[in-house]
Amino acid sequence: MTPARVYDYADISAPAKQSASCRDLISVQDFSPDEISALLALTQSVKDRPASYRRALLGKQLVLFFEKASLRTRITFEAGMASLGGTSIFVDQTQSRLHEREPLCDVAHNVERWVDAVVLRTFEHETIVEMARYSAIPVINALSDLEHPCQAFADFFTLQEKFGDLRNIHLAYIGDGNNMAHSLMLAAASLGSKMTLACPTGYLPHPEITDAALAIAARTGAEISIMQDPVAAVTGADAVYTDVWASMGQEDEAAERATIFAPYQVNQQLFAHAPGAIFMHCLPAHRGMEVTADVLDSSRSIAFDQAENRLHVQKAILLTLLGGDARRGPSRSHHA
Ligand code: CP
Ligand code: NVA
């Protein structure tokens, strides 16, 4: 069995940004519960009135460095930035790591002179933390091995659209205690939701993220519990969520994981324990692995609503971090 990944969480949880005048989104924890609620409210406004924000980030520029493949995240950031009046530059880092040619601090000190924000999709979470540590401009986590905050915010926005008050919802997450599980757990804790997670032994969420989520939950009234039994986790749930069994970068573990995770497949039999629940997946999905086609493609699946909302929530994230305002138009750009 593959051992649980070990992070030195103390090193990667608190970047010491050199500029106090800007902020990052590296972890769900970078936004307080009130700030997440405000972000979801702004998302609703952006979704309802996109034309009001057409010039909000006029003249602003975004760079995206992606070490891994992407459909949704890349397109929604680029389309979102364009819709707000800004522009994007995509840098394909899938052939070499960002720090291979020169140290990350040098990359950061170059990029901050040219553009207004950086979006990073990386293997190591530490790469994003390092970039944020040295950049005087906002840094956004577009997925690391530890978190996927943009997806989690879009997912809770989608849940709010479906159910209203997030303090009354029960989300069940079935499968790997991975980046998705981490960000969902932190978001559920922040928003006062109930979340049950069922993960096999050895694939539980990172203990320090679990502790952080429990500490947040103690303040918000959220209920977070982690178990091994998928039936127990989905019983009474309003939404059942799963993600791939082998994340990007874990392809060589796929066969071993397929055996270990088989009892965690979201199929009709498991879904029957949550009658009335909706099904969620961040996508890409593997039909016949973590979810069966009849569940993913059913009318109870909201996977494409989640995907759509990536666009709206990321526009709200960009507005929040870059200071755009629908009424006033663009704030002064840092760059020409
Ligand atoms: N859900 C998600 O992040 O999709 P991509 O990997 O296609 O960006
Ligand atoms: N856990 C998955 C999420 C993909 C959006 C991965 O990291 O590959």
C-alpha cells in the first residue's frame, strides 16, 4: 500500500509575503468564513449581471503557469479574465517544472514587474507557496497536490444555488483524501456545513488539514467527520461527491489504487443510500472507476453546473484579489 504523503505543513501553510498590500489564494484558509461568504455573494452578482463587470479589470494582465493538464481551470480563468476586460498569458509548463530553468524567487521577481497576478497549477504545493513568498502580486492556486481552492469555492457556490443555506446541507465525499477532499473539507468547515468523508485506510486527508478544518468547524458550527464506510458517509447526504482515485502525478499508482478504491465507487447501489441526493464531481471523471456512467450521466448529477460555476467564481476571485469594481470600473493598474 502506498504510504500517506507526508508534508511539512508548518513550512507550506504560512507564506511570508513580502508585500502586505496584496493577498493570495493558495489555500481555502486564506479566506475567512466571512470572506468566503462575500466571495459567493459576489459570484452571484457576476453570474447575474456579467455585463456590469465588462471593464472591471480593464488593462490588468494575468499569467498562468501550468505544470499539469487542464480543460476547465485554464479556459475559465482565460475566459473570465477576458470577460472582465483583462488579458491572460498562458505558459505551458507541462514539459519542465517552473523552477528548473531558474530559481522560483527569480521567476517571481520577473513576473511581478510585468503582470498583475499569477495563476499556478503545480505538482508540489510548495511551488505555489514559494511563488507567493517572493511575488509582490497576488498568486492563485489553480490546483496543487495539496489543495484546489477555486474548485471548492465553485462547488459550494453550486450547492448554495441548489439548496440555499449552506449551514443546512450535508455533503458526503467518497474516495481519496486528496487535494479536492482537503479544499472541500476546509470550505465546508468555513461555511458551517455538515461533511462526511469516507476514505480507505492509508488515503485519509492530511491530518493537519483535518485538524485545521476541525478548528474552523468549532467556530462556525460545521460538522466534519471522517470514516471508512462509504454507506455510513452517504446516508442522509444531500450531495455525494467523488474525485479520481489517482490524481495527476499518481498515474503509476493507478492499478494499485483501482483495487483499493473499488469499494468506494459511487454507483447506483451506494447512491441508493442517499435517496434524493445530487451527485457532484470536479471532473475529469472516469466512468466505471470512481463513478458509474449511470450516476454521472443521470439527472441527479450537477457536474456540469459545477464546471460552469468555475467561470463565475474565478471572476469573483480575480475581482477580489485585483480590486475591480463593477460601478467604478477598473482600479489603477499596477502595470502600463
Ligand atoms: N476540475 C478541474 O480543475 O478541471 P481541469 O483539470 O480540467 O482544469
Ligand atoms: N484530484 C484531481 C483533481 C483534478 C481536478 C487531481 O489532482 O488530478
